[in-house]
Amino acid sequence: MIGRKKEIQILNDLCDADESSLVAIYGRRRIGKTYLVNYMFKEYRKESLFFEFTGTVNVSTGTQIDNFIEQVYEWFKVEPSKSIENWSDAFRFLKRTIDAEVEKKNHKAKVIIFIDEIPWIDPTTRANFLSALGYFWNTYCEVRANIVMILCGSNASWIKNKIFEDAVGSLHNRLTHKIPMYPFNLKETKQYLLEEKGFHIDNKMITDVYMIFGGVAKYLSYLNPQKSIYENIDDLFFNLHGLMHSEYDKVFNSLFMNRANFHKSIIELLSSKRTGFTVQEIAKKLDISLGKRLIDTIDELLLCGFIQGVSKFNQKSREVKYIIADPYILFHHKWVKELSKNDVASLSKGYWRNEMSKQTFSIWSGYAFEMVVVTNIELYLRVRGLGGLFSGVYHWSHIAKNEEEEGTQIDLVVNYGNAIYDIVECKYYNDEYTISKEYEKKLKNKLAMFRKYGLKAKQKAELRLVFVTSYGLKMNEAVHSLNISRVSLDELFE
């Protein structure tokens, strides 16, 4: 098991607790939620009595209940003695089945009830699944000390609205633990690719992979170590039968169902501009009202980890700009989305290797690398040795007030909360990066304008210009005169 130490420890502690627990595990599709639970209770804590039921997308309530009854039979070889008409009947059947199994086996360890993809089971809540589940928990599970019920799903916003923030239902304030799951970071991705998959690739190539797949475990599992990374990308993305070719639509349709097109319209807009848009700008660009529908959709995309809000330094919350934070989505919109089926069918062998040699890839990878740094900020902070002081990541820009000034834009300001600020520049090159005289002048202007207009009264603040690079900086007068701090790609992996 790569990473997931914190999550495993929580589940392990619940198995040893003297009370029942109701747990929600949530995170984006393909992140490894089901794998974690199965690893935990099928391989590690095998002494537990385990039951698993997974919801199915876009099927009737009757089919969901039939599937539930079939799963009870699969795990316990028990058929219902009477007709199961609704979810209340289904949970009564499960209760009696568990009691009989515990008594028959004189079971002393925990009983694990794992309900996966719960948002699919009753998305509109009209079938009363949640009320029946709540009654089952309140009257059966909670009064015992031997049950761990795990609710799991990829639609984090549904879980948040229907379970976390349920103010009137039977699950109100019943959750004992919330376990969010995130993609692998760069270091965990390296461990997975080298130790689990058996690749022999360097940190630069691992970062290339991360900029395409992110740290999504399932996507990384598709990579074949018998082929080069280039061949894998061709097979998975630029092949009509590739496992990743149609993944984008599957992700959105499975998470948001009949609302998926609206979510995709926002993602497509954000993908068009690297610096993102405010919510007011999104509404204007899409010609829609700035109302609950838009706000809720942005919240859903944030919870899924598809986008991230970055505030403008020292500005009000309305200056938050939303950017694409999911590497796979960035990759899809740049390289896959515009290709028709005919385009894909006619691509030449070695397509991706050829694309990586072009200037368009160099430009795109520079931005993608910046997003890698943002989403792996904890690794950056560890290298800088200032993580304990970390206050936030911001953007900042300034429009020249007169002809004597030059405007500037800073994509990453790392604030340490004690008058220390990193002005971060990310450079993703195949060699050492050289700071030219012209670029040196722009950097000096960035520092001057930020100190004058960004910090305002905080003139005594310490500004550090930090370059995060793939292969370091070419040492020259500019590096010395600007007193640049350097963070290499290899250091992020240490």
C-alpha cells in the first residue's frame, strides 16, 4: 500500500475501539477509496466480518434493492424469507442476517458494513434510502459496540450536502469520522511507479507522467512497464480503444449525471486561461446568473479536486480566481479534447513522442509544472524548511499607474504569515535555466512593484525570489544580484 498511512491508521483504530463507528470516505473518482477499504478488511484485518454493497449508476430503485439482496447472498449465502419491498425491508434483512452470522460463528471482532458509491443508490433521495439507513444505524448499529459502517462515494458534494450537513434527517450529527482521500503526491507517485509498477525512469519523466495523470492511482495502474512512457500515452489516450480516451466524459457523467454538461462548461472555460477566472467572470463569460446553481457547482468542483481557488494577495474574497488543479483535466483539454475520432484513428505511430519535441509542449508543460508545484505545496514547503509558518498561496498583479511604471504579474506568492514571502518562478526545461538580462530586469520590477503596492505598509517584510526548476539555474550575475533561492525537482522528491 503506497501512502495512505493516516487513513489506514484511522481505520485500524476503529477496529480496536469499544464502540461502533460511522465513517465517510470521500474523494474523486479512481482515487483508490474502494481499494483502501478492501485492502484493510480483506487483507489486513481479515478477522472482521465484512459486507460490501456498491451502488449502480442510473438504475431504478428496484434494481438497486435487488442488487443489495444479491450481495447479502454473496457474502452470507442467505436468501430473504419474504419479499423485500423497500429499503427499510432491505436493512431489516441485513440486520437479521448479520445477527445470525455473528451467533453462528461466535464472532468477536468488528462487523464491517461497507456501502460504496452511495450517491448512486438514491441520488434524489426520493426512494428513502438515507432515512432507512439512518434508522438502521440509530436503532441497530449505534447501540452495539461491534460495527464499523463505512459510507463511500466519489461525488463529495452529495456526501457533504446529504450526510455531513444534513440538519433534519436521521443521519444528522451521526458521523464519527470523515476521511478525505487525495491523489498521490509526487513522492508517492514515484514510489508507485518504481516499486509497484517496476519502471526505471528518472524524476523528470515521473513529473511528465504526473502532469498527465496526476496522482490518481487507477490511472497510474494502466501504465505498462513493458512499454516506454511515450508508448503508454499513445496507447491510453491517442487510441480509440485506449482506457483513457473517453475517461473525461465518464468521470463527469458518473459524478454529476444529468448536470454534467453544466460542470463541463465551467471546466472548459477555466481551461482556456491559465490564470483562471473569478466567479463573477465565470457568470459573465457563460452568460448565466451569479446564483445558487453556479456557486453550488463551483463548490462541487472544488470538493472533487478538479479546481482550486487562489486569492489575490491582500485583496477581498471576491478576487479569488478559480484555476484547473487536476493535471489530467489540464492534459485532456490541451491534447485530447479537440481531436475527433477520425483524427485519432489517423495518428501516426510515436505521436506523443513527436508532440513532446514541439514548442507547444514546452509552453504547456511550463504551466502544468506550475500546477504540480501548487498541488504539491507541502513538498515545496519541506524543502524550504518553513512549513510551520505557512499561511497560504496567492496570485498578485499590478497595472502600471503611469508611463514611468511597468505592470507585472506574479503567479505564485507563498505567504509565511510573519512578514516573509516567497515570490516563486517555476521553470520546466530539459537543461539548466538561464536568466537573461531582460528577464533579470522584469524580476527586479516584480519585486519592486510587489513591495510598493502589494505589501503597502509592510515595507520591512522579507522577500525571497525562489526558482523551482527541473535542472537548476545556470549561475550568472543575475542569480547573484537577485539573491535567488533555488529548489530543484530532485529536492521535491527527497
